[in-house]
Amino acid sequence: MKSTILCSALLMGSLWLTGCASSGVKNPSGVPVTRLNPDEQGFVAGTGIESQDLVAVADKMARSILAIPQIANAPTPPVVVLDPVENKTRFPINKDIFLTRIRAQLNSRAQGKVIFLARDRMATLEKERNLKREGAVTASADPQVQEFKGADYFLTGTLEGLSTRTRAGTSDYILYAFQLIDARTSAIVWEDMAEVKKQGLEDAAYR
Amino acid sequence: MVPTPAIARMNCKPGFHVGHQGQQGFRPSVRGIRATRWLAILLLASWVTLSWLLTGCAASRSQGPPLTGDILVDGPRAIAEGPARDRVLWQYRTAAAALRQGRFDLARTLLDEALLTLQGIHGPNPEARRARSLFRPESVKPFIGEPYERSMAYIYRGILYWRDGELDNARACFRSAQFEDSDAEQRTYAGDWVLPDFLEALATAKLGGDPSDALRRAQTNVRGATLPPLDPSVNVLVFLEFGPGPLKYAAGEHGEQLRFRTAPSPVKSARLQVAGLTVTAAPVDDVNFQATTRGGRVMDHILGNKAVFKDTADTVGDAAILGGAVLAVAGHGRKSAADEAGAALVLAGLASKLLAAATMPQADTRAWDNLPQFLSFVQLRLPPGDHTAVVEFLGPNAQPLPDRTKTIHFRVPAEGRDVVLFVSDTSATPQHQ
């Protein structure tokens, strides 16, 4: 009887082994996304631009900007306007978020060394100024005087990508480059960059 | 409930558990009784295993809410209440329907959610792993679509970004659309969409970049149509789509081969009339072509292995049952060990047949079933003000097909973002866009 059971077990075992449907497939369970140049660890869900990239890049840029002489040694705080970042990657993103975070970092750390202009609020600001000029609302100063500031510098940047997709997986390299441009001379007075490369492979069920 | 009659039938077979009739009559031997018990236990275990497998499958196939036939009702309900594995499928379908109804905000939201899922599928996925198991069909995995479906999701999202004036994000979507098609089995068909490359070039030109690479790719891949010259000064873009898109079906003995069913489109081209201009638009991309030229998938290999296992288990089961029966008959009345071996083989054969029956090599045939077959595009430079565009969809002899003429009212601003119109042969008409 034992031999009978053993025989049956062997037969069933052979069937299971020969029937492993994923045999011959490389990495059938996929390979988790790996950030190849990490300065911050965390769970990465995709190979695109994610929050940890934003934090790392914005922090680096804010520190870098504060160190340049045009900011650190300026007799009066330079006035900076944010110009939208251009996204040249394959990932649609909310690109303003980079400049927003850099601005917030600078405002919180620079303690008045830089002044940013709210150009994205100009319509509201002009409306308020016109109400003051018309006397419809009170004014703490002469509303006829032009007090809207002009920019000394423009802070802008580009996100560029290099992507590869093969049966071995997906690879995305993204270069984040930011510049501070002198509004009077068009000279790029500061530029810095950060780069991130990620690779991943989806489950064989999706390949 | 099932094992009881099976065991009863086994007990009625004298050769399985009685000694030699001439010596002992029909009185069971001790050895025979032990063997019968073992066999009964094994058979019971097999039935329980099979029942568990089948029950597990049934439990995993939760049904969605009832359908009304109106996709803008069924879609949101299926997304909210239906199986999670079909969520992206319904987001795709509903977004396409919303685009044709002019409900661009709804389409934008749905596509964003779908693409979020699509971009996060790397690494181990328990549900996808189950789709690779022998006893689950491929359709248990969360749907994200085949590459042509993913590309279409990006193309639609790119059009919506352009409508919103975000040309760089639109370009990112067109690049991703092409990227989804970049690992085709044959390199000839890798990244061979035309419209995404042309639109990438146009967006790049409008953003002040160098569009030459993307434009060259578009011109290389275009078939049966002539691309318009790249003109960054155009301010009206008209996206046209028509004809029925591809559907999926399962072929092969066990349905393990994914195939695409394409139907000839009654619409062959479109004619746009606006502001005294008449422009005929030929198809620049064929979704059916994209679906059928991608080549084999890794998953096809897995499904093929499942089918081989199913066949092998079935054949082994047949052989074991037959061999066991022969052994039992041959050994009957002479040697009880032969009877036991025969019985064991029959049992193993039955178990093997059960495994074969429980194996599910069926390919996943869920499809984004409201895609068009053809994509086309018209670019215009129109003066500011209100305009009305009339789009006729034309048959094989360039005759307008009845009930397919669409009227779109729109306004061109004096300055600012481009006007982007989206017109399908199934669009609601008239529309204000």
C-alpha cells in the first residue's frame, strides 16, 4: 500500500513540476523598481517623477541658490520671478510643483535674502489696485504710484528624460536642470542640476 | 456532497477490495478493507481539492453591477462598485465615451486615474501572479490593456492636455504613447504610431524646440496618407477618429491564444468644412494595425504552458485510468497487490483528470471595446471669433455616410492657447467645444 501511495504522490508531483506554467520565463514575478542613485530611500511605485524626487531636487536647488554671490552678498534682496518649468520628459506632471517647493524652501530658509513676486496673481492684484484707485476700497498708500516690482532674476528650469523599454524592463533617466537668469542682461548667473535613474520590470502577466 | 456517491460506487466494485472468489467468496479481506479506506481517503481528498479550487475561482469572480446600456451611467457605476480588476477597463471605456459627448472634464479625471494605475505596475503584484497560476484564468489580473490600448489612453490624455494649453505635458503623453509600443516582438512595428510623433513634433516646434527627429519618425511611419507641413502658427487642431476598433477573442484548443478581431470600417476618411475651407482627412493611424502587429507576449508563453499542462494531465489521466483498469482486471483473482496498484493508478488518473479540468489557460479577452479604428488630424489657422465646423465621415467612394455628419461650434480666442476639437463618427452632435 505504501508503494501505491508513493507511486501516486510521485505521479502527482511530476505533473505539478512539469506543469509550472511560468517555466522558461525570466523574472516571472517582475523586478521591483530600483532607484539607482538614491539619496532618499522609500517605496517607489513607478519609474516616473515622484515625490521623493521632487523633495530631493528642490532641496538641492534651494541650497545651491542661497550659496551664489548674487544672493548671498546682495546689498538689497534680489527680486525673483518664477518662469514655468518646461517638461521634456515622457511623464506628464504638475511641473509648477518644483518651483513652488524651491520658492517655499528659499522663503523659509533665506530669511529675506530673496523676494519672490506673485506674478501668477497679477490679475487679482491689478483688480485690487484699480479698486483702490477708484476709491472703492481704502488704501494705506497712494494707489496712483506704481509699486508693482520688476524682476531682477527669473528662476526657471527644464526636465529632460531618456527612456528605454525592452523585454528586460523599463529604464527612465531624468535630468532636472534649473537656472537663474538675469532679467537685465539675460545672463545665466546660476545653474544646477540633479539626475535620477530608475529601472523596473512589470509582472510577466503584463508583458 | 459529491464524494459520497463516488465512494459508494467504488465500494460496489468487487475487484478493488475482495479476495479470490473461489477461496473467500465475496467476504472482504483485511488487506482489501485497508486498501479501500486508503483509496476512499485519496479520492475524497481529490474531490475536496478540486471543489476548493473551483470554489476559489468562483469567489474570485465577483460580478459587477447590472448594465443599463448607457456607458456614461454604467461606467462610473462599474468603476465604483465593480471588480477592482476591471476598474481601468471601465475608466478607459468611459473616458472615450465622455470625449465623444464633449465631457472633457470627466474624460480627464478618468484618464488620469487610469494612467496612475498604468504607471505603477512594476514589481511583484499578487493579483498578476495569480493570473500566472495554473488554476486561475489570465483575466484575474487587474486590467491595464495591451500596448495599443495603453497608447490610446496616452493619446487621448495628450489631446486633453493640449486643450488645456499644456503643450509640454501633451508632448509627454504622446511620447509615452509611443513608448508603450516600443517593445514589439518585431522591431519593424515598434513605436510605429504616426500621430503621436507628428504631434510631438508640432508641440516641440510651438515650444521653440527642434522638432526634426519626431517629424522624421512620423514621416517614415506614415502609410497611405500625407502629413501636413509642420506649421507652429496653426491655432486650431481637429482630432478625428472613426470606424470600429479591434476586439479580442481567445483561440486555440483551450482558448490560450489571444487574437484580435477586426471589422472593416464603413468610414474611410473625413471631410471638414469650416470658415470657407474644405479639408479632407485620411487616416494616419490604424488602431487595428497596431493591435495586430505587436507580436507575441510573454504571457502567451505562460498560457501555452498552462495548455500543455492541461493536455498532459488529461493524457496522463487517461493512460493511468486505462492502465489501472487493465492491471486490476489482469490481477483480479490472482494477486491482490496488482489489484491495489491498478486501483491506485485509476485513482491517480482520476486526480490527474481533475487537475486537467481545473487548469485555466484561457487568455484575457477583456478589451477597450469602444476604441476607433482610424485616427486622423487636421490643422488650421483661423481668425479669432466664433466658428462652426461641419465634419462629414465619408465612405469608400468619398460619399458622406448618412447620420454621421457632426457640427461643432467653437470660438477662437484673439490670443492664447490653441483651440483643440475632438470629433468622432460617434460623437454627439451638435456640440460646443
